[in-house]
Amino acid sequence: MSAGTQQEEAPTGGPTVLRILLGTQLRRLREARGISREDAGWEIRASGSKISRMELGRVSFKERDVSDLLTLYGVAESNEREALLVLARQANNPGWWQQFSDVMPGWFQSYLGLEAASTLIRTYEIQFVPGLLQTPDYARAVIMLGHAGVTPEEMNKRVELRRQRQAILDRPEGPQLWAVIDEAVLRRPIGGVEIMKAQIEFLIEAAKKPNVRLQIIPFHAGGHAAAGGPFAILRFPEPELPDVVYVEQLTSAIYLDKREDVDQYAMAMERVCIDAEPPNHTPEILGKLLHEVGRPA
């Protein structure tokens, strides 16, 4: 996507993707001129590490800094400069999720921006139903597990955050979701039997959506390629943006976009898709699980 296109219409992902796009443009301009990060940092009264964070889209942009860098990089044409400066201003606008900033960590806000701007989300889960496919009651039960003593107001806000996230699947231009879920997720009655039954029924309906592909890894598949933990791989419409791997931890998250890292996770995802039952078997598997939830083993 060119800078000129950015001036006309910003991606729906909000500031996260805009920052990444602008950072990518600035990195290419810098490298084309053979300028080091340290020299670029000196130009804006900062360090080389600050330039690195800017080019990765991990910090906000000061318009003055962008202007000074464009001058250093030899960008003199007024339309090109203005397009990139407009992009810098747009990148500092808050995303819709800012209203929930008091109930979620900063590292997760970055993920929401990436999620909202993606065209394909591939996710592998071993403990919980993916957030984009959770019912409100199931979401409440999951939240309680990690936030004991949460107030009713905060609980409602966290559940509403999940609901608003899920709206991307119903957008005309919404992403494709390809979820692979371990059977253990569906046999673990989070919130109780009735809540789990309702969750499985919801998954049966969700799997009918044209942009949702759902696969189950049965117990009899044994060990599989991604047994180390859950992760997601996100792809974007902008050719300048690489795929991003998201790995959530207890108190933080890891974002990987180096080609070799992404390739490793992509291969692991392909193998778990092979280990899992085909998508056309999913309704039958879920229907069977629906009748087995709550029965003694």
C-alpha cells in the first residue's frame, strides 16, 4: 500500500498497523540512503534503539521527528512528505479498544490492532476456546479463572471487550479465522456443564460461517507439532507487512515477525492442521461432544 493510498483511507486496524506501515516506509528510506540507525537517531535527538522501535511500529510518532527524518532521507517532494506526515498523525489516533485500557494490559492492545487489521488469523488453542469464538458466559468463566475478585463492573467491561472483538468476523471485509482446538479444550467444562454446552452449540453455529474454519485435534492423535503452547499467526492485506506470530504469556506477550521465526510457526500450524480432523468432520465431533459434556468419564 503506497503512502498516497494511506492519505485517502486508513486501514481498519487503527494505530497499530499504521505505525507499522509508517515504520516500514521510514526504514526503507533510511536504508536506501545508507544511513545508520545511530545517525538517524542523532538527527531527532534520540538513540539508534529509538529508531529501531519506530521502524517496528512499537512507539508513537512525533510529527516533528518524522519531518526531520524525511529531510535527512532526502524526501523533498511535497506530496510524498505530506502523505507520510498524515500517516504519522493518523498513527497517533486511539483505536476503539482504548476505552477498555483500564481492564487490559498494553501488550494486548497491540494485538487488538493487529487482529482488527488482519485478513487471516490462524490460531491454535490447548486450554480455552479462542477469544473470537467465546460466548459471554464462557468468557466470564475464563476471566474469573485469571482475575479472582474482579468487580462486576470490570467483569462486564472485559466481556464487552471480547464481544466487540468478535464483531470483526461479521464485517463484510472481515478476516478469515482458521482455528485448531485441542479436544481437551472442549471436554473441560469451564463455568459448568450448561455453560460448556452452550459454548459448544455456539461453535457449531460459528463453524457454518464462510469465513470460519474450525478443526479439532482428537485425543487419539497423540502428541503433535505445537504441543508447546497456543499461538496465533496473523496475515495482513498490505504487502509491506510480514506475517506476525503472537504468543501470549502469563504477564506479557511475544510478537515475532522475522521470516525464520514465522516460518517455524507456520510449519507447526500446518502440521497440527494435518493432525486435526478435517473441517467437514467438525460438526459431527462437536455434536458428539455436546451429548458427552458432564457425563462421568
